[in-house]
Amino acid sequence: MTTETTSGSCCGSHSCGSDGTVDVQGVGVAGVTTVYKVSGMTCGHCEGAVSQEISALDGVTAVKAVADTGEVTVSSAAPLDEEAVRAAVDEAGYELVGKA
């Protein structure tokens, strides 16, 4: 029998290889870019979870999350409702601090 020990990371035994980038509609889409501060991200898995939830919002064209800085850059066709972004970040298990 083996025992698995986690280090407190959100990943447990999962790989943290994700770079936190989600390109929803392709490169070159014009629109609005907003940078948000998110607390609680510690690794690539965290970046991916936040990126995936935000990318599901209507109008989002790309998302890039960086755990080291806590910044999430979101490109969208039009300005996003901050409460919708907050709800998406919350759904991923993190906290939206506000705009960077």
C-alpha cells in the first residue's frame, strides 16, 4: 500500500504544466484588454482553472493568467461586467482583487 502526501498545493499529484493561456477565438481579434489581480493562484493548474472559467464568459476572446504576479489579462470584444468576472474567478476557487 502506498500513501500519497500533498504539499498543500491545489494540484496535489496533478501536473502543473499548464501555462494558463486560453485563446478562445483566435489571434488578431480586436477589442478590449483588461488586466485583473487575482489572489490565491500558485501554479499552472491554478492559472488554467482561472483561465478556463473566465474564457467561458460571453465576449471573451483570450485569457492569460500568471500565478507569479497574480495577474490575469483578458481580451474581449467589449468591456466585461466586473461582477461576471468576479463570479467566474470565484467559481474557479480564487478571489478577484480588482483591476490591476
